[in-house]
Amino acid sequence: MRLNHNSLSRFLFVLTASSLAIAQAPTPAQPAQSPSVSTSGPTQDSPVVIVIDTSEQHSGNFGEIRRAASKFVQFIGEERDVAVVAASEKPALVADFDSESDQVIRKLADIKPHGAPSMQQAVQFAVQHASQQSVSPVIVAFVRNPDTGSSTPTAPSNVPVFVIASPDSNWNVQSEMQQLAVKSGGTAFFPSNGQELGDVVKEIAYRVTGESDLNHLSTSNRRPLADYERLIVHDIPLANTADTSETAGGEDLLMQQVLVSRIQKAKLFPIVVNGSDTRSVQYASTAPVGKVLELRASILEFRRGNRLQRQTMGFRGGSKMKLRVILVDAATNKPVLMFTKEGSYASGLWGGTQEAVQSRAILNVANAIVDELKKLR
């Protein structure tokens, strides 16, 4: 059924009613009410492979990215297993997991830029090497240049890739690394200057270790969105792939409205506006440079769910939605960071209506995005 204006209003009513029911009504004595949000990520024991762009192109910025990689090693501490892979021409293992932190830093200092960029090949090499060490490795890629003649990035399965781009990286790097990070379940950061680069290094060290205190790491420096005062949530288009073929129409509009509502309710920004409201967008855009943030999301996957499966199996037949979120500085049009979140819901053996189940999946992914924004504020 296509979600026209009346259907959309009814859909929003179902969402509101189901949300209130969660807060006010007792939980029925029935099996498997199973909302879930993807929480895959590093564990406290995850080994880390640093992949550093050592290509000769634009070698003037290599020192900055090398120092950032060394800082990252210092932040994650002595107890973490760390390896380093050089990404230029044929990937090379510079330091293995048995190296001490000070040895890793010395080996990073000895690297000289050479050859052509080969980041995607190096990431695959790093994943293969790390998989011999652990079932839950993490890749942290320090990127400067786009790969020469590269095709669509192929992300490693179940291994998150966190991307840190050099401040002067161009749009080719941003495009390639956004795709790689999204497909792997990681996050891509695009700092605009050296200070932001340092903040991003601390933020990823925090995410990789999962520790709330990284010695002298200050909490304020781990919040790249702290200075923004206004947020514009733009339209949320559907990716034109087989993973979104089950949409009936209107899910994108509903997702945008729910997301705006949840962010406003969380009071994360003084001003939050819907990107479809031209007048509000014009007002929000009048803020000083560095104060306006744009949220540009797209729906990567949507599953309507199957009521018969829910009634007969309970845990099967749920609805699912997955979003890619890119946060962009409105003044510079430069990405600040990106991440992916998904939400799903299956109502158990009672089945539930399709509208109710889909609305809960949308609510769950919106809440997951709000939780991520809280960490960054």
C-alpha cells in the first residue's frame, strides 16, 4: 500500500500510539518481543591494525598523518595488540602484533612515502592478517590520497573500518572512504584542520578501546559536534538497490519526520529544522560559520516484514531499516563524519499489523541515531 497523505498520518498515529503503549502498558505474557538495533563493533580485546597511506603523491602532508597515527598508538595504550600496514604499491606489514607500543611508534617514524596509493588493497591485506589473530579485529585507516584507478570499494565482512582522512584530502578520497566505512559498519571522519585531526584520533581511540577514561584524554576533545548550534535534517532518499525494493512509498518522509522529532525531543541542538521547510532552513543557515550542521542520510535497506512468519515463528518476519548518515558542515560543505545505523522489530507470535511493526523499526533506528549523536555532542 502506498503511503499517501492520509496513510502517512495514520502511520504516524500508529507510531505515537505504540510508543505510548511501551511507556505505559504492562508487557504482555507472550514470547519474543524483539526490537533490536545493530550494535556490532570493537570489543575490549579487539586487536587493531593501523593502515597508513604511505604513497608518494602529495608527500607534504605525510608527516601530519604519520604523527596522528603515532598519537593513536599512544592513546590506545600498552595492553592493546597493534599492527601497522603500509598502503602504497604492494601492502607491507611494518609492525606485527608482538611489537611494543614504543616499537610501533619508532617504526611509524621510519616510514618514508613512496609509490602509488593502494588503500583498498591494504585494508583487505590487514583484515586477512588480523583475522589470524582474532575473530573481532578493528581496522583504522589513515588516508591521504585516492587509489589510482580504483573501483567500488569492497568492504571486509564483519570487520569495522574506521577512516581518518587528512585535512586536505579531496572529494575522491571522501567518496571512496565513505563507501568503505559504510559497508564495513565503521565510521569515516573528515577533519578540516590539524586540531580537528587530533580530536578525531582521540574519538576513534575512545571507540576502539571502549574506555571512558583514556589517561589525559579530555572528554570535551572527543566531541566533534560540540560547537554546532543548529541542525538541518534533509530529505532522506532511498538508495536505488534491491535492498530497498520492498518500499511502498512514504517511508522516507516518515523517517525524516520521526528523526527530526526524536532529535528535538532529546534537546541535542538548540535549533533542529526539517530540511523540507524552506523558510526554517534559510533561518538556520544564517548562523555564524562553524555553527550549522547538516544531516544528510539515505535509506540503504528496508524490509517490510511478513506477518505470517511472525505469527508462526515469532522471531522471523520482522521489519528492518538501515540508514547511512553523513554529517556535513553547512558553511564549508565538508563532511565532518559518517556512520550507519539500523533498527528492526518483530512483534512476536501475535504478528502485529504491518504498519505497527514498520513504525517500530523506524523508531528504533531513529533512536539509534540519536544515541550516536549524543556521544558526539
